[in-house]
Amino acid sequence: MDLSQLTISEASQLLRRREIRARELTQSVLARIETSDPLLHTYLTVCAEEALAQAAAAEQHLQTPETASPLCGVPIAIKDVILTKGVRSTAGSRMLADFVPPYDATVIQRLKDAGAIIIGKVNCDEFAMGSSTENSAFFPSRNPWDLTRVPGGSSGGSATAVAADQSLASLGTDTGGSIRLPAAFCGVTGLKPTYGRVSRYGVVAYASSLDQVGPVTKDVRDCALLLQTIAGHDPKDSTSVNLPVPDYQATLTHGVQGLRVGVPKEYFVEGMQPEVEEAVRTGIAALTALGVAPVSISLPHTEYAVAAYYIIATAEASSNLARYDGVRYGHRAAQSDGLVAMYEQTRAEGFGSEVKRRILLGTYVLSAGYYDAYYLKAQKVRTLIRQDFLQAFQECDVIATPVAPTTAFAIGERTTDPLTMYLSDIFTIAVNLAGLPGLSVPCGFDHQGLPIGLQLIGKPFDEATLLRTAYSYEHCTTWHKRKPTL
Amino acid sequence: MAQVTKEDVLRVARLARLTLDEQDAEAMTAHFTKVLAYIEKLTVLPTDDIEPATHAVTVAAPLRADCVTNAPDPALLQTALAKDDTFFKVPKIIE
Amino acid sequence: MEYEAVIGLEVHAQLLTESKIFCGCSTKFGAPPNHHTCPVCLGMPGVLPVLNQRVVEFALRAAVATQCRVASHSRWARKNYFYPDLPKGYQISMYELPIAQHGHIDITVGEQQKRIGLTRIHMEEDAGKSIHDPQSETSLVDLNRAGVPLLEIVSEPDLRSPEEAGAYLRSLRAILQYVEVCNGNMEEGSLRCDANVSIRPRGSSPFGTKVEIKNMNSFRAVEKAIHFEIQRQRAALKSGEHIVQETRLWDADREVTRSMRSKEHAHDYRYFPDPDLLPLVIADEWIDRITATLPELPPARRDRLVRDYGLPVYDAEVLTARKDVAEYYEAAVRAYPAAPKAISNWVMDSVLRLLKDEKLDTALTITAWPCPPEHLGALVRLIQEGSISGTIAKNVFAEMCASGKTPATIIAEQGLSQVSDEGALTGLIVQVLAAHPEKVAEYRAGRDKLMGFFVGQVMKASEGKANPQLLNALLKQHLTPE
């Protein structure tokens, strides 16, 4: 059996029953990476040595399986914006091409405490800015279902790794859809938790009020397991919320009786790929068949979400990326005539085009005379969007929508017009603005064999209901079991 | 809303400490114009009585006790490309 | 045309917390460069700020002590600009919603009392330090100071003269020391001051163009710089020039304000609320608790000293400028309550001078006094009761400081008691007069000035111990012919 094909839950059982060893599981994944990555270009850094050492340590823990966490001995891939101590972390950028952080992100510490194996750092759009992973300074990753197409972004590598069994699961980040979109494009499960559910400490910041770390997994149970490990208050992150983390696994199989699913009319628009709409509606119908009552709802300010996002996110990013000046770490321009020149050259050389575009736009919308018209306005619209959702949640428990208007597009297809690329996020962005949890599960394939995702949106800190609903849906389908042939 | 010119873009680039060559500046101006035109749609929404949503979380700020919890760590200075003893070194600041 | 000056002061006070405002690094001064740093205050990728509770406590103390209205909700803002000593490329500060507003400080200049408005108080993080070597092509950056908490205190433009500015600064410093939030040491940089100066025709109400003055490193420098700037602006307007709105640096060597050479002054800080920090909520209970535990503040203490001890206002101002000095003074008076003015003189002239000379007054609290206050009280008692003369007392004081012994012990050991024994003094007088018959004759012939000579001679013969009043009386007796 090719151990790399296991889910976390399956592997965990086998490990704890001593039917397989942590070392062989890690080796199996490493072997899979070796054969498949020349095609997929998922990995920026493979941590073979460290992973095997971690596997050996995990083996020790597994001697007393009752005390071992479900993640003990399980290889996880990490999006390269999440810092790993002693292991190069680039954020997909030339600016940090050789940056080796002296500390771990909190989520990494939690994985390590659980005995998980950090198998490697995977590719992403530079500084998490993008929807296709084509903005990576290094190379674009490929969609395992069709190597000429994008895997989605910005957590493209996180999704390809899972879809192609190059790791058992991965961590990504989501600011405007960056976990859910690649999960949908690659036929895997991805969750963006409620803002504040998971610590952002040690995660390279893009848009501080929108970023969240989340799991990308082969199925919903794995998603619950991984979320369980990384969620929870972190005193190092003032925006992380001090609320207890429920036992997501325990309620997974409780079914969906009595739940109501809201279907917002604004999310089924002209210009959507017809097969995508069909697959999503079929998914919603399946939920209905399981006992979930469908409710028609309206989220009237949906069409303003992308505009509001691109003001708020770029404004915050322009400030967050000011620290990349070559002084204390990262790239520094070789020869400079004075300090200002050093800053300008360092940043011109270190940042790619999309990052520059967003920094400049963000700087512009915050600059004197424009703050009220843009930034303040966008934050008010954000309140309206949030109110839309909170109002809707009075009539339903989860909201179901498509993840994207299309399936995976071709590499290079949308790079000439950034605005077109921005519109890939229209169904996911509002969820970040409202700070709500959102999950993408596979719900079909188009006629070209490209995956389609169903998005479920939940109430604040109600990941348990989301996961339970997704689990019930997944249980009566087999989309998630299909694997790409490479 | 304002029309964006290349001068605006260059001014903003200065603020953000990013150099742009002629070509980039032109492309950026075109991009800005497009994006700002798209963003224009927000102006139709009446928002005078709406509070800006600066934080998703509505709890009060967490506070930490006033204790020294960090010890000096030489590893932190390893990432700098230019140092003088334990100072960070930068090109001269021309006032 | 008569012009009046309009001055506002912006003060930054370093707070006396153990750790920095947003991370657990030490704030202790004097460590090797970049010794007290961590990923957070170095602005490394992915780091986040966590607010130090004591910073808020200290801000509230300062706010309550200056009668400010404390905001129940205040907000952190990012002030964005690039400089090597600002690791994140932005400073976390407060902008639209500061923690406190609309307070005031009462100052005294000469006989006049005046109320100076306080526009706002807020907290922010300090930047690091850059060292520029004029010889080399590089600058060096030390981030030990980056993240040290500061209070920014902005006055209304209510000040009208350099003296008022000095008085305001001194009053503010005293308050900050009394509530134990800041050392108030300008020379060390724990208190910094920028001034905004403009002038306008007397009687007119619109403000003139204001000029910001920076780089003043002492109270005297602030007064001098403001004085210079007022004259400069006056001269400029008189010769038909316009005042340029700009920032000027005080040049302490040449005692002038100089225009900064850098071209780009349009600082666009692009303030926006910091998304990494939640709004600060201050409950009324917290403010009540602070109000209840505030010490007696300088103005109240000064008034009490004037009232209870009959001191002149000047003395009371000097003695209450520092809480520990005021406590020292009152402890000395408790030891000998009969002569508060005399004790005041001793504290001001001798004790404070010593402290200043030996630089024992730079910390928030003086720990090494020249002598215990009770000993000082005892010394003054001995003088007042006639046991020693004023001259001898100075020596006794010096010995007290050197040895730590009580004045009584020193006097006993060295036999310094004032000679008030008529017999003994008479003996010395007779000796002196016998030694200088010509002078005696001259005196008796009318040269009254010679009394000083005789007094000096007897005093010398008595090793300074003669009781001056008695000596004068006896000398007169002996010199006046029967």
C-alpha cells in the first residue's frame, strides 16, 4: 500500500496500532514528493532530514499510543508564509529567499507539540497575494488534475500537496479565499476558521484584519483533527480570541437534522461556468435530502465586497510590508548611494509586480486626502456586509454557495489583467470581511475532469456546525476519494 | 473621485520607498485607473450613519503583566546582512 | 507693532516600566547594542504586539493627575514612515482617539499663576537609536530603545513666554515624578520636548505661522531656544519677510535655531487604526482606583508648605519640585519644627547643591542623601539655640555628610561648641585689644570701621567658635571708654 495515500485519521490509527511506523510513513511521502514534484512544483523546501528526525521522536511517543495525539507521526506540509524555526521561510518572495527564522509560528509549535512531522514548505503567491500561485517569485505550481492549469491561490502548494498525496495534509492561510479557492480547484477540503480562532503569530502578515491560518485536508474528518490542534487562544496574538475550543471530532457524526441552509441569490450570477452552478446546486439538493431545510436568503451588499477588500487588504499590506527594508533580515540591494536608495532598490528588487501593485494601491488609499473616501468608506461597507450575514444567520445555520465562478483556469490566462484575477475571489472575499468561518468541500467535476467546490459559511466560532454539515454531505458522496493521475 | 496621474503614482512610490522605471510607472498608472474606477462603485452606498468595522473581534484589548520575559538572544542578529559588532549597519542617512 | 508669542509644547516621557510596551524585553538602559531585543521589537516577519498593562496604568495616573478626561475607548493607530531606527516601518501610537484629553497644569511665573491647557495624552512606542559617524559612509542602528513605552503630552498653545514654557515643563516633570511614571531627566532623554512657536500682533486672535523647534536637551535650552526663535520671527516680520512653516533644530553650541536641510517635509504618515491591537477599554473602576491612590500633587503640596510652614512661594516651589525632596524637607522639620525657613535654606543651599554636584538626583527617587533629614533638623536646632555659630555649622555639615555622624557627636568630638561664655570671650577680647593698642586708639578716635577687624581677630582667636552677637556686645563694651 502506498502510505502517502492515507488520510490523517487512517494513518493515525495504523500508527497507534503499530501496524506502520512513523519513519516509513514519512519516507513514503518523501518518495512521493521526489517523483511527483518535478511535475507539480509544489515544494520550495523539503525537510527530509528534519522530518526523519521528527519521525524518530514521534516513534518514541507512539510507544504509549494512548497519550499520543492523532497528529503524532503525521507528515504535514506548511505554506511558506508560516514561519518554521531553522527552516527557510520565503513567503514565496525573493525578499525572503534566504530567510531562516529564529522562531516558530505558534501553529507550528502546536503541531510539533502534537508530534506532527513538518515535511516541507510549499509554494504560494508572493506574500499570499494572488489567486493562482502564479505570483510566486520562484515558479508557478501546477494543478494535479491538469498540469497546464493553476491550482488556485494563494495557498496553491498547500492544495496540490494534499491532492497529489505529497503530504497527508497541509496548513494554508486565507485572506480573501486563499485556502478555499485552491481547495476547490484541486478537489480537496479547505477551511478558513473564524477570525481570531487560530493564532497569527509567526505568520507573515498580509492583511492583519483578514488573515487566518487553516487546514487543507483530504477529507472533513482530517480537517476537524487538524483544526483541533491549531485552534485556540494565543497570548502572543492580541486578536486571537479566548474562547474554549470545542471537540470538533465528537460532533462530526451528529448529522444535520433540524439545520437550515441559506442559499443567497447574489451568489448565483451570470457569467458563472454552468457546470459549476449545477454541481453546487446538486450539492445543496443533497443536503436537503439529508434533512437540511433550504432557505432563500439575500446578502444584498455582496457585489461591493471585492472593492472593499481591495482597499482594506492593500492598505494593511502596504503597512505590514514596510518592514522589508533590508536592514535586519531578508534581501538587501548590493550597492546603494545612501539609505533611501538602499530602501528603494531593495524593495524594487525584492518584491514582485503584484506585491508592488498592492503596496502602491494601499499607500494611495491611505494617503492624505484619500483616507475618508477610500479606507474609511471601505470599513463602513464592511460593516454592512457583516450585518448582511448576521441578519441572514437569524434564518439559517449555514450558508451554501459556490467557491469560485469557474473551475481552474489555464496558467497565464488571467495574468495580463490583474482585475480579472481579483474577481476570482468574489464568492470567498465577503467571508473574510465578515470574519466568519468558511469551508470548501469537493462537490463534483466538470466535463474536463476539473474539480468543483461547494462553500459552506458558518456563524462566528461555529466551525463545529460547518464541519458536521460538511461531513454529512461528504459521507454521501465520493468526490473526495477521487485522485488525479499524474 | 480623483483621476490618477503618473505623478500621483510616482509620489506614492516615493512614500512606499519603491522605485519604478518609466514602463512600470505607466503600467501602474493604467492599473490604478482601472482599479479605482472599479472601486468607485462603493460611493453609491449611503454610509453616513454606519460605524467603520475596524475589528472583527469585539472583546476588549488583552493586557500583559509588566515583566521581563525575554532574554538576549544572539541568534536574532544572525539574519542581518550588515552588522558592526552588534549594531545593524546601514548606508549613511543623508539628512 | 507689538507682537506676542504663542507657544505650545509637545513632551515625550519615557515610562518607568520593567518591560517594553508591546513585548517582554527589558527597558534597562546601558546594555550592549541590540541586547534587549526580540522578534517583536525587531519587527521580524509575522510578529504581533501585546500591550503592557502597566503602561496603561501609568498613562492613567498622568491623565488623572493633570485633570484630563479619560476616554472609555481609545484606539491604537499606525504612524507610517521609513527610518532605520523604526523596525516595522511604522510606529504604533494613537491618533484619533487618545486615552486622555482636555486637562490642565497650573504654573507660577513670578507672582502670576496661570492655567495651561493640556490638549491630549497618549501612549506610543519609542524608536531605536541611530549613530551617525560623520567620517564614515554608514550609520549604526541600536534597537534596544525600540518599543520602550512613551507618553506623549501635548499642551494647548497657551504659553506666552520662554519663562512660562520653563515653568510648564518643570511643573509637568514634577507631576510625572510624583506619580512615579517617569524620571523626567532631559539630559538623559527620559523627558523630551519639542516646541511650537509662532507670533502674532498683540490683541489679534488668528495664529501666526508656527515653527517647530526640536533638539533642546535641557530646560534652559528650551527657554533659550524659544527666546531666540521669538526674536528671530520678530526680526523677520519687521523686515517684511514671511515666516516659513518648518522644523528648526536648536544648536546648543551656537545658541541659534537652524533650518533643517532636508527637502521633503511633507510627512504623510497615513495614520490608520492598528488592526493587530484591539480598542483599549478603560472601566470607571480603574480610574476611581487611581484617583484614590494618587499622592498629594506638587501644587497642593507647595500650597501646604506655604500655609503650614510660612515659607515663601519660591522656597516651596523648589522644595516640592521633587516628591522625595519635599519628603526630606518635611522629615527634617518634624525633627525640629521651630525653624522651617532655616531648614528650607539649608536644604536648598546645601543639600540640593550636593545632590546636583554628585549627580545623585538623576533617578526617579534619590537613594543616597548627603545626611539623614533628622540630622539636618538637629543641626539647625543647635544653631538656633546658640550652641554653634553659623560659620562652624558649615563645617559640621560637611563632616556630617562625610562621616554620617550626628551633629551633636561631631561638635562634642571636635569641641566646636560656640563660645558663649562671657568670661572666656572677655579673656580673648582683652588679649586681642592688648595686642593692637594703636588700632584701639584709632577706633576710639572715631574709626568705627575697625570693629570689623577686632571681630575678625577675636573670631580667629576663638577658632571661629565665638558667639557673634555676644562678641559684638562685649567688644563694644570694652572698646568704649568708660
